[in-house]
Amino acid sequence: MTGPIPRVPRDLRLDFFRGLSLFFIFIDHIPENALAYFTLRSIAFNDAAEVFIFISGYTAALVYGQSLRENGALFATAQIYRRVWQLYVAHIFLFVIFTAEVSYAILVVQNPMYTEEMGVGDFLQEPHLAVIRALMLAFQPMFLDILPLYIVLLASFPLVLILISRHRLLPLAASALIYTLTLRQGWALHLRPSHNVWFFNPLAWQFLFVIGATAGYARINGFWPFPTGKWFSRAALAITVLIAVISFSWTLHWVFDPFPPLLAKQLWTHTLDKTNLAPLRLFSFLVLALATVYLVRPESRFLRSRWARPVIICGQQSLYIFCFGILLSVLGHFILAETAGGFWRQVGVNVVGMSAMIGVALVLDWYKTASRRPRPDRSSIPAIPSE
């Protein structure tokens, strides 16, 4: 075990793109939302979920890898499970508020279709069983599937972290094997009582998480296990542009039917399996990540600009803003569905929702900063003289 090592400076790119992914998740979760044509899924074969999971793995390796080096495996594991508990509590609170929000909307608008659409039918019929299943992460209404995935991935992360500290590529190789067998054998976790599989299959998505963790841990030990060089980055950039053209042609086809979608017959079906992280989705994200690293440097000036600051703060308060964004997207869906929302009404719902997310993030950041300020030494304050 080595001694303390220098702290890795904070990479604002992680905060910025995680914050941006939270906005994209909010927008994409509102059905029939015109602004969804301008999110990541319109120019790639993947969407913001891949960004969120990769950055989560990357930052987990940065934070807990540093702790492992300085404090040992036991303390790092304790820190990880403290975070797992925070995520679990957040998921349960989100589940309760989400269910209350949907149930209230059903009572107000008298539209029973929301029961099945939002996946709360089992809860309303058998709430005592649904609560138990929710506590076991086996009951996941609509939109409440990313946090359970993150909880499972982080709960298994101590083993990944210990192995990666022993041999940098061993967890990556084991993870790739599990991913391959999952695709071939159909391994999956199941929900109750529907027996449907998890929307995000942890046995498949763990591969992206471990890829991110391998990259993150490499940053604190100086060993980079992935290909480098300008030719490789430029090839990734060229492939990213090609994927963007193809994917955008599909988006234009959905908006204007006569527009021909490029290579749709050959590629479309290979991007549909989001549950098991289809290889084409994974490939699309990885080349996009490489191109982004090539184009956006840690010292990029825009990361310190005034307009990027709110996005970065949202990324730094990701757990709270993610949960808040889920509730806002459900509320936005109800508003647009019940008020015959046109384009400008959709824009208004999106702008108000993202502004609310930024506002909450700014308040959280202010409170966090204020709580870290040193308090005045009361012993140095002169006493009020008595009369």
C-alpha cells in the first residue's frame, strides 16, 4: 500500500456533460416532446443514459480509488456503501413522491390510462406488496429504473475497485465476458409481479460502468489502457460524424416522412435493445466519448464561462437534480397531455423545468459552499459587558 498521493484536480468536463445529460433525460422523458429532436439521441445511436452511467463509473473510480490508495480497502468499501445507502434512500423517496404525483393526477383529471402508462397499476391494486417489492428494487414504475441500476452497480463496485488496484485490466476483461454471455445467454434480472426484465439490465450495463471505472482509475495512477494518438482520436471523430449524419437522417424521417433514412434497414434494429446495451449503442457512445475528449480539453475556456456554470453545478448536484428532473418530467407530461400543448407550450414546459432544475442546483451549491466556510471562533468574540 502506497502513501498519500497528490489529489487529481477536478475535471469540469465530467460535471458539464453529466449536467447536460440530466437536461437531456428530463427532455426525453416527456412524451411527444418536440425538444427531444434536439437531444443526444437525435445525433447518435445512444442517448443520455450511457453518458450518465459512464461518468458515474469514471467518477466512482476517481473518488474511491483515491480513498483506496490512502486509507485501504475497508475504509473505501465503507465509503462506497455509504453512497449506496444514500442512493437507496433517494430512490425510495423518489418512488413515494412519484407514486403520489401520479395518483393525484389520476384523481384530478379522471384519466385511468395514466395508471398503466406510468406503471403504477400494481401499486394501486396491491400497495402493501408493491411497497415491499419497491424496497427490494423489484418494482420499478416508469422512469424509476436508472437509480436501481446505479445502486446495483455501485454495490458491486468494491470488488471491481480491489481487482483493478491489483491488475488494471482484469475487471475489464471479466466485465466484457459477462456482457458477452449476457447477450448470448439472455441473462437478466426480473421484476415482480410482472416477471418482466429490468429495463436497464445490470448484467449488460455493468460493462459500460467498468469501462468508465477503468478510465477513471487510470487517471490517478498514470497508466492509460486504451489506445491513444491523434490518428485514433481523429478516426473516432470521423466515425462520430458519420453516425450523427445517419442518426439525424432518421430523426428527419420521423419529422418529415418522405425524407429517406440512411441505412435504417441495416442498422435500426441493432440500436433498439437499450435493455441489454446493444453493441452498436455501446460502440456509438465510446467513439463519441473519444471524440469529445479529443475536442474538449480540461482547460477549455467555455467550461469556465458564465453560461456553462449552471450546467456544471447541476452536474455537481447530480443525485438531487436527477430525482427532481424525474418529477418535473412527469408533471410536464401531464400538463402537455391535458392542455393540448402546441410547440410553444412544449418549449415553455421545457424552459420552466430546466430553469427549476438550475435554481435548485444553485441553492444546493450555495448551501454546500456556505456550510464549508470556517465558523468564527466564539472565544475571540468579546463578551457583552453587564450593567
